[in-house]
Amino acid sequence: MAFEMKKPSRRQFLIASGLVGGGLMLGYAMSGPSRRERAAGATGTKGGEAMVTTWLKVSPDNIVTVYVPHADMGQGVITALAMMAAEEMEADWSLVRAERAPADLAFANDALRGFFLKDSSVPGMLQGVNQYAWYKVAEGMSLQITGGSSSVRFTGQSGMRHSGAAAKEMLVKAAAARWGVSASDCTASMSTVTGPAGQSATYGELAAEAAEYSPSATPKLKPRKDYTIVGTPKPRFDIPGKVDGSAKYGVDAEVPGMLHAAVKLAPVFGSTVVSYDASEVLKRRGVKQVVEFPAGVAVIADNFWRAKEAALALDVVFDTKGNEATSSETIFAAQAEAIAKGESEEDVEKGDAAAAFAAEGAEIVAGQYRVPYLAHACMEPMNCTVWIRDGKADVWVGSQDALGTRARVADVAGIDFDNVTVHSLLLGGGFGRRIPVRAGRSEFPSEIDWAVMIAKEVDAPVKLVYTREDDIQHDAYRPAVTSHLRAVIGPDGYPTAWENRYVYKDDPAEAAHIPYAVPNQSIRVVELPTEIPRGPWRSVAHTQHTFFSESFVDELAYRAGKDPFEYRRALLKDAPRHLAVLEKAAEMAGWGSKLPEGRYHGIAVQESFESIVAEVAEISIVDGQPRVHRVVAAVDCGEVIHPDTAAQQVESGIIYGLTAALYGEISIEGGAVAQTNFTDYEMLHLSETPEIEVHFMDSNAPIGGLGEPATPVVSAAVANAVYAATGNRVRQLPFKLHDLSTVSDKFAQAAD
């Protein structure tokens, strides 16, 4: 799941540059204790316990508790980040616990720093300034975001590792001071510090004294060869509660005196309420109240069933603002027209693509691709429980940004931020759906906004729950996107120029970029807003552009009469990491070897979130549709923290991407979503799930993301296998739209 990162203001950027009031902020060490004190208050630290660093608490019984400022949506991040901190801290893993950090500003995470600085190094003397400054930006923006595959690669690498290493140094200093020896003569291991004369003290015994020191901004980190925790399959902290049912999700929230809200939402996007008659509904048993809000009308009752049935019966008249004329076809037609007009913004301009296309006798290949809107279809429907009274608000919700939720509730309710308390619960799926402001766009309010507006009118706690139909028809959708691709082909069959004109530049910015050695490139974007709400969806723009680019490269390979794998190998001569991953995936799949009768291979590769993934899909055609039997994935994500969870993330990403490729389509008819439930927005069934094999490359590259990079590659790999099997070049997803036993489909032809 990814998200569109909010951009900092000029002042926030100056803070992050360390320039406030005309001078450097020399503040990390000085700020440490105050931030730790706030963290201690937020976590309810009791007597004898000590926050050694902001995210690490040590109790007298030698238990280390790691507070993770991210949501765990099943990706195992609570465990992985705790492993990274414990590794550097030299903690005894059996004594380590982990919890999600509370929605308190002391626990703002600085994922923003990772997105802006990426691989930029900061001189050691400025590390403290840099860390403190970016924390202040995160605090000012109320960021506690989980998305963009940022948790391990940013918070884990630059946060948890440093926090653990700093805590170890502080504990060693405390022991050395107690014993009157040099810290260099003391060693830390298994949550115990040992002195030169055999002295020994546990972390729990030293914690209070250690907390008197300020954490170093540049602690010494362990070399990978010395790891004993990271890289091992530790049991996850979240699994027992999910197995025995004790884990509490947003939909499980129960508050004394709570009422339930169901909604009648305007089917046509952008509509407003004109009128409704609630007189008959209010006579129903258990119905307490009817509340109007901008997107529709809510019925409040003493249980959800009664609220839902009453909402269904409520007759509401909406003003559609003329938006009922919008359909998928009008949207795609408008996109094609906008691209044809040629008014676009630069994404990539390299060499002189215009001259290459204008050259006399240039051999030009073109392809037009498009993908539909997609819903998130989380297993747990959207929900939010809010209680507003006495100028304060309590919120029970599963959110990908608990601090952002707190800020959003404060804004919508008109309540001071300090008077909002968010009780963070588990998320039954996220993928970008559970971010409080959809993609940072306040013009597309979320269910959290509606829950707050409804709760303001009710003198009791109110739990708003979407039905599955509400959820499918009122999502923040992955955008429908069109891409027009062209290439100039040289005498050797390889492209000398590459052109892409596409609609919508979603994050990440580099999604449409290609790793191939094409000397002349022109990639440009056309913006074309609609009233259809859009938001981040797992892997964001990579899911569209990988399908576009990797399918088109495959077209060029066949046009040149070359093997698609070998064709890519030649074009990746300047991208050694991509090449190594591609070759490994081909090796795993047995590329070029004889397959069982009726089986075919397709291959694709993409870099996203600083990880590179190559996948080979093995398919057959059954009743005109691809049946995917096997997918192999080679992954270069740098260091692997938790091997089991890492493999599971790749596997789940492939399954999520396959669902979208085979079935995923949100179609707009009459300005509204046509699909309603899993009956017509189908998910991949267990019986259809292919055999999946994952191999992680042994790489010295920086840590990359894993929650998202496997998702976009599979659609292109399957599409390319379909072409190998049938000669049909599928340029519009999902596959269910096409009869692949023929070549009559207008979107399934060879290159133009």
C-alpha cells in the first residue's frame, strides 16, 4: 500500500534544512530527554520503568518494549521494526515486546525524511540536526503514516537501528559510571552489561541511570555479519491474538452507550442532498435519529442491523449536478482526447526523442494501453467510532495514520488537537484505503469525516460501519489511466527512442520511468481531474505503468524477432541490479526449457520503492482466459529483515496483483459505480492461486520496500505469457474482458 506524501511548507522545509532564525538548530541531543518525557507520559510509563530512547522502554524485570510508530496491516512491521531495534541494542529477544505507538506527537514518524532525502548522506556532525529537524516537520504535519513501503526502509533503518544502538551505548555508559570503569571495557549482550572484572547488571537494573544520558545521533551500528536477530524468522507478535480472536479491529470497537450509524450515500459522485422524508423510518423499532451530512443521510439506531435496514428504506432525493453523464467510456474518451491534444507536462526528457521520431524513414511502433479504476476491497469494511462531548473527541478506528486521523478529526469537529484522543485498533486490510485524508486531497472526504460529522449531532458514542456495497461504491479508487506509447526501432531491432504520453501523475514520480538503455526518451503527463474520488492503492502508479511499459517492451521484442528475456538483457546493460534480478527469475522458471503441453511463459521486471522485482508467470488458456499455474519472483530489496514475512509480502503482492489483472474493474455508469459486492467485484479464489516461489538476492543495496513492489509486475508477466500463448496483445485490463481464444478483440491486437 502506498500513499501520496503531503508536501512540507516552505517553513517546514527550512526547519528540515536546519535553518530557523538564521542559524542551525543544534538540538537533537538537547531535545532527546523532553521528547522521551513526552513519550513516557503517552505510554503510561510507571515507577521503575524508563524510556531509554523515545521508542524503547526498559522495565525493572528486564523487559524491553519497542513502540512502533506504524500500523501493522498484516505486513509484520511491528515485529520487523522491533527486531531491528533489538539487534542493535543487543537485547535478549525472549525479553522483547512490541506495541504500536500511541497517536501522540512524541511518536510522529519521519517517513517524509526518507522520501525527500532518499540515499542522500548527511555529515556526521549534522546528523542530530537533521534528525531533530525532520522530526519537527513530522510533528508539525501530524505524520504517523504507514504507506509507500516506508516502515522498514526508513523508520527501521534510520530510526529503530539508531535508537537501539544509542540505547546500548547509554546502558553501557551507565554501567561504566556505576563501576567506575571505562565504557570501552564493558560489553553488552543478551540484555546484560558486563564489566572488565566480571561485574554484571541487567538492562532493567541500569535503565533509570541510562535515561539520564542523551541518545547519540551517530551511534555505532553493527555489521551484518554479527547479526543474531535480523534475518531470522522470529515469531510475530500479532499472530497469537489473530488466531485466538483476542485481537481487536476497528469494527470490534465497543463503547458503553454506543449507538450505530448506517448511511444512505449519494450514488452519483459529487451529488448533494436535496430532500428526504424520515418520518416513517423514525417510527421503526430502535431507530433514534436521522442525520444529514454532505454525502448523504445517516440513520442512528441501537444496533447496526436496524440502522442499515432503515437507511435502505430511506427515500433521499439527490442533486447529481449533471454528473450522471459520466461513464467509464466518457472518461477514457476524454483521456485519449487530452493526450492527442499534446498539452503535457515533462516527466522525463532525455536525448532528442522528437528528432528521432521525425527522422525520415523512422520505423515507429505504437501501442495504446489503459487500465480501469480499482477498489481496495479490504476484508474489514470501513468503520469509525466517535464520541464527542464536552469539547473533546474520542475516536476508535484502524488507521494507516493515527496522528493524521487525530488532526483530521480536530479539523472536522472544530476541536483543539489536544482534546482529540485516537484509540488505535487493528486494520483488516489497508492498501492505502485507511489514510484519513484520501491521498492528501481534502476535496475527497473519507468515512472518518462522515463519522465525525454524524457524531457531532448525536449525544452518544456512534459507530459508523459501511456495508460492503457502501465500501465498493464509495472508495477512493486507484485511477483509471491511459498511456500512449511509441518507439523508434533501430536496424538491430532495439529502440532508439521511447515516448510515453499518459494521464495522471500519481506518486511515486518515477513510476513511468524505464530502466532500459534507450538513448532518446520523452515521457510526459496530462492532468485530467474528474469527480471520481481517487486515492493511493497498493504500489500506487507502478501498477499501471509496469503493465504499460513491460507489455510494450515485450511487443518490441517480438517485433524484432527476439526472445523477450534476451531482449531485456541487452537493454539492461547499464542496470546491473535489474539484470541480475531478471536473470535469476528466468533461471528459477527454467526460461527457454520445454514446458508441459499448453503452458507458456511471460516475463517482466520493475523497480519500485527502491526494490527490484522480476517475475515469470507460467500460464495456460482455459475457456478463453489465462489460468496462472506458477509465478516465480526474484527480489532485490537489499537487506531482508524477517525472511518469512518478506516472502509472505511478495506472495501476497502477487496475489493482489493477480486479482486486479484477472478480474479488477470498477466501471462508472451514470456517474456511479456499477459494481456492488464480491459477486461482481471478484477476488482471486484459493483454488486459482498459483504456486509461488520467491528468491531474495544477496545484495549490498540499501533496504527497499516489500509491501508493494511485487504487485505491479505480475499483470505484465501474465499479459506477456498470454501473447506467447495466443498472439493476443492485451492492452486493456482486466483479462476477463477478453476472449483470448480468438484475435478479434480490439484491445488484443499486435502492435499498431
